[in-house]
Amino acid sequence: MSVDSVIESNINLEAERQQAEQHEEQLRLLEGLVQRHEKWISEADHPEYQPTLLEPLESSQARLTRLEHLVARQENWLENIGFSSGHFVQPPELHNDEWTPRLEYLKELTGHHENWLNYDRR
């Protein structure tokens, strides 16, 4: 291996590491938000909604997929009680394995949930 290829390889590895750290931080923030929404929905005169507690998972991929399922569940619940975000909830199996589009989709949908739940709690 030439020195240039080693340097390029190190630069690529560092970029991948930084991106993984960003995804992990976004994932942690989304987990907190989704967990808060689980609690709020169950407390908002909807005792039949049983909140899901987020158990630790080692795989970031498994955590992301779990969040997709929970956000879809919340979206369906909110639609059933008269709130529609106007989003079609995509089944996670339709998503590709790219992190960024999946995280962006979850951030957008949880943002709508946050707005409605804050309004409903007034």
C-alpha cells in the first residue's frame, strides 16, 4: 500500500466514525422524544394506550427499527383519536438501510407528534 492510499483510508475511516457518532446522537435524542410521547399519550385521557418502555438494545440498527415501529404506532394512535399529521406511515421494511433518510423521516414525524401533544396538554 502506498502512503497516499493509507492516508486516504484513514480519512475515510475517520469520516465514517464521525458519521456513526452523529447518527448515534440523533438516535439517542429520538429515543428520548419517542419515550416522552409514549408517556404523554398514555396520560392524555387514553388509559387504553399502553406505553412501551425502551429496553436496552446493543445494535443501533435494531434501535432504529424499533423507533420506526413505535413512531408508526404513535402515528396510527393519533390518527384514530382525530389527529392526522398528513403523513403516510411507511412500513420499515420499505425503507432502505441508509441511516440519514430514516432518521430524517423519524425526526419529521416526531416533530408533528410533539406539536400535537404539546397542544393537547394545554
